[in-house]
Amino acid sequence: MTEKQSVDIQRFADIEYNLSVIRERIAKAAELSGRAAGEVTLMAVTKTVEPEYINYAIDCGIDLIGENKVQEYLGKKPYLRECEAHLIGHLQTNKVRQIVGEVSMIQSVDSVRLANEIAKRSLASGITTDILAEINVGGEDSKSGIEWDVAEETVAQLAEIEGIKLRGLMAIPPVCENSDEARMFFSKMRRLFVDIRDKKLDNTDISILSMGMSSDYYEAILEGSTLVRVGSSIFGRRIY
């Protein structure tokens, strides 16, 4: 029992230290990109993380968490302190009913079919659900997301659906060998984001560009990310 308690205390200390380092790096990258640190939102990704550690991160100032799986989030939610939550993992249409109304945003909308299901469930609940359009920026078969060649056309379709509100774009670029390669994909997403935002589509509020994770959030911010999704760099390596 004593050993377990000491391990827990060390992890709490690690989380606090990790957050201080990450915030410093975010501030530096934001400054280099011509923005204030407050213009970049830090999301703590809580996949496989137990509620006590999530709550400690919230106590350390985290005000947004992201979960990948519907059932995992719903199982943790009763034990979590008050905190905004987004779903960031692939969402199957048969799970939409369970998650609508439980999170403030679904970032991983990768098809008109999924958007229509979210809208239907939202209207039935008397709410409008904020979404991001997930873009497959690297054209990878192994990843979900709207194909690059039809991204603008699909986003325009999403904007017309009652019951959802498009707030921006999300992407997970390919694993890159160096930071220059990663920045190329982030820059590509930034250009698409600006193009879509400047169209001022009805039923949208395009202000969020969600890109950058533990390994590349610094580069993502340099290229214009407004929201970074950081998990293992906060909580340590995931235990599956």
C-alpha cells in the first residue's frame, strides 16, 4: 500500500511538472507565430488515464479534456471534476446516440453520413452540437477523415445541416521523419482552414484549427494551430 501511494504521488508531481513545461513551449511557439499564448488552447487527452490523475490535471488548470472512446468517457464522467470535454476519436454512427449531449464538441466528424446522424440525435434532444470536420491531410488509408480532394465541398455540405454547428477543422497528419515535414502538413491544413473560414459559410463559426499532439504540438502551433491535443506528454506513457 505504501509503495502504491508513493508511485501515485510521483505521478501527480510529474503531471504538474509536465504541464509547466508544455505551457512554456506553447507560449514560445505562439510568440514565434505572432500570437499570444492565450490564443492556443491546451487539451489534455485522457485516453486510458484514471479519473484521479485527470482530476489532478484539472486542479493544475486544465479546463478541456479529450477522450477517444465513447464508452471510456461515459464510464469516467461521473468521477470527473467539472471540465469541458470533447470527443476526438473515430465515432461510429451507432454510438452517436450515447455521446450527443455528453460532450460539448465532437471533433472527429469525417463524413456527411455521420454529421447527419449527430444532427438527428441533437435535434431530438433539443440541442445543437458543435463539431469539427476531420480532414485526412496525408491521404492515408489507415486513417479516417474527409479526403483532401473533396474537403471544401464536404465542409460546405456540413454547414447546411440543421442540428450541428461547424466550428473548424481537425487533422492528424502522417508520422513524419522531421519537423520540416510535419510543418508542411500543418501549413497545408492552415491554408485550407483560412480558405474555408473566409468563405463565411452560413451556420458556421470557423475559429478552431485542432492539430498537434505530444510529438508535434510545437510545430503545429508555429503553423497556426489554435488547439493542441496532448496526452502522453502530460500523463506519461499510456498503459493499455
